[in-house]
Amino acid sequence: MALQPSVWRGRLGVNAFTWGTLFCCLVLQRFAIPLAGLKVSIATPLVLGLAAWAVASGTLVIERRRMALFCGLCAVALFSVATQFNLPLAIAPRMSLTSLYYWLAITGFAVLRFRHSVSETAFFRLVSLALAALAVAGLVQFVLQFVGVSFFAFTGVVPDDFLIEEQYNVTIPIDRGLNKSNGLFLVEPSVFSQFMALAVVVEALYLRRVAYLVLFFVALLSSMSGTGWLVLGSYIAVLAISAGRRGLLGAILLAAGCALAFTALSVVLPDFADMMSGRVYEFTLPGTSGHERFVTPFLALQDLLNAAPWVSVTGIGPGASEQLIVPYIYHLNTPIKVLMEYGIFGLLLYLCLLTWGTRTKRQWMLLTPLMVLLLLTGGYHQFSPILFPVLLVGTVAFMHQGEI
């Protein structure tokens, strides 16, 4: 009996696990641990360590059905590896087993679930508060530029051995010597826009506080990026289709909020508004961000299947999709990358792993923008600071309606 108090003090509860995960992922994206001459992202081991602690505390458990899906995904991945050792492709170099091990390690986060259900309103109040802090940081970063202060890197503030900003700090100039806001801590402005769009969705779906909605909309605009609007648009579509008349009214109001926010930007900063609206045409312009992000994945997939049709079943192995020998620059979104590397069965198992679970009605409505963020706005399934928050909110969290 004497040991119980110390054991209890060492327990990691739901709130602490949620705060810890969000802090590690949203704030520590660019920080690293120097290890044997290499720099390892600090967010990944910290969150996995928190998860292990929460499992030991009884806060998290393994969801058996998702564990079965994960085992199936591992089997398919190993089959792809074994196949490609014997079937070399001229269009792609050899695979990377390191990529496989890392991907499975962070994807395994999806098999976890809260042991007991928690109030979804209380849970998302924590999430919204964390995103509000990120929004304030991004807005301060953006506004300071107008008084000659530019703070887009921690180089010179934090020792270089503890930074990976050469890989995870994309700064994008716009006009007047200004840069798009990346939320101060995030890898790039588009990621900031996606999290701010998610914050708008969470606030509109659960808490409906006008001040927070305004904060998130303004922060979304400061990112000057289009992928966040894609996340937000997916939620508006879900709301209009699946929530009856009240949902349709909510979708109209949210769409009106988007229009109002953009109108305000057009009045205050017309040049920036023109730049954002002009990005709509990027889909048809090779070499632009929109074309590389949303068109070239399908071009690369087509070229790969033309060269080796069987890879739709076997895949070409982990990591090989990023090194295709094609005469153009391409980027891959998550579904195309998983399909290329592990075949159609790997993709289906991966999607089932992410979406299988017991959810409240509002959680189900949140799932679509979460999946758009993870699957369609970039190849983030191997970038744990984005993967972990999405899984935490959409898959790991086990909730019930109400405050208690």
C-alpha cells in the first residue's frame, strides 16, 4: 500500500498526454537531438515516449481491431520488400529499409486509444487553446515584419546541433520584403494554414466562440497559403451534406465567414489578396507549387504503372517512390506514395487503420478535414509532427458527448 502514492504521482493522464503531444508536435518541429553525428527530430521520440508512459499508466490501451489492421499492413509492407528484392525496376532505385522501419514505428501510434471516454467538448477545448497559442505566435511573427523585425528561424538563438532548420524551415517571400507566416515554429506556411483551418473547424463544430474564430481566420490569412482553405472547404462540404438543414445553414455561415475574411484582406492588403486569388491558376502551370502538389503525383503514378503495371499490387518498396527517374520535378501526396510503395492492399489497410474506430457524430464530421489535411495536402504520413496530432484528434481520442 505504501507504494501506491508514488505510482499514482507518476501516472500520465489524458490532459497531460494531450498537452504533451500537441506541444511536442506544434512547437518542437524544428528541434533535434544530436545523435552519433546525426540530427534526429526531437518530436518523434518524445511523443512515442509519452505514449509508452500513458500505456503504462493505463491512460492508453491498444485497440485490438486497429492492431489487427496494423499487423496486416506490416505483412503487406514486408511482402513488398521481399518482392522488390527479386524484381528490380529501371524507373526506381532500390528501396530504403530505414524508411520502412520509421514509417511503421510512427504509424503504430494509430493502434492506441484512450482507455476511458472523455468529454469531447473538454478535450477540444484543450486542442483549441493549443492552436490559439500557435495562431498568436504566427500573427505576432507576421505583424513584426511591418516594424522591421523578422523572426523566422531559431538559428543564433538555439545551438545549431539542436536544430534541423536546414530541412524543416521553409521561408516563402511574398512582397514588400515580407514573408508568409509559418506560425513561428512550423515547417512551412502551408502547414500553418492547415492547422489554422483545423482550428476553425474545431471551434465551429464544438465551441463556437466568435473571438477565437476571428483569431483563427486572421492567422489563416497571414499564412497566405491555399491548402488550409482546402481543409476548411472539405468541412463545409461535409457540414452541408450530412447535417440536415442546420448543417446547411452552418455551412452557409462558415462560407460567408471565409468570404468576409478574404474581403477584409482585399481592403487592408489588396496586393496579398490578389496574390492568393492568383494561386487558383497554379494547377495548370508546371513548376508552380499547386501543380507540383496536386498534379505531378498522378503524372508520376501514371509513368510508374506504364513502366511496371504489377506494382499496383506489389508496390516498389519503402522510400523508392521519392526517387523515381522521370523527366520532371514531382511531389507525392500520401495516398499516391503509399500506393506506389506498398500497392493497393497496403493503401486500403492504411486508410482503414486511420479511420476505423468508435466516434461521436461530431467526431465523424471532423474526420474528413483531418484526412484531407493528412492525405491530400502533402506527403505528411512520414512527418510525425503532423501525423501525431491528426491521429490524436481523429483516431486515438475516445470521446463521449457532454462536459463530464
